[in-house]
Amino acid sequence: MRVSRIPDCHCVFFRFGRPARARKSQNLSQAALAERLRCHQSFVARIESGQRRIDVPELVIIARALDVPAEHFFEAVIKAVPPGERI
């Protein structure tokens, strides 16, 4: 069985700190972002710490709450996956 060498996109994504950086650049607390998302602050904390994985629709919702293009969050992942890599 072939094991993929593609980096865990979740780890890459959070290693670059995209959600937290976007939130902090707007001087938003985790609680303020949670209010925009209609969730609890601990949910935002778990996402930012990498304890909670999110799917693409959740990422789009977070991007909208931060008023940034969702593509902003994919840049680090796209750069981390080598061209021609197979699953």
C-alpha cells in the first residue's frame, strides 16, 4: 500500500497560522469571531490550535466572517503540495 507523501494539509494550514493571522489583523478576539460565526469561543480556539479540523464549507464560512477571500487560506496548502504529487 502506497502512503501519500502529501503533507497533512491541516497541519500546513495551521502551521502558517492563516485563520489566527487574519483574525488578529482585524483586531478581533476569538470571542468576537465566535460571535460572528454564532459559535462558542472554544470552537475558534480549537480551530486555531489545530485540535479541530474543519471542512471546506466551514472554511468558507470563516473566510466570510473575516471578510477575506477563501482562496487566501488555500495559498499555503497549494504551495506545500509538490507539483505532480499523487494520492
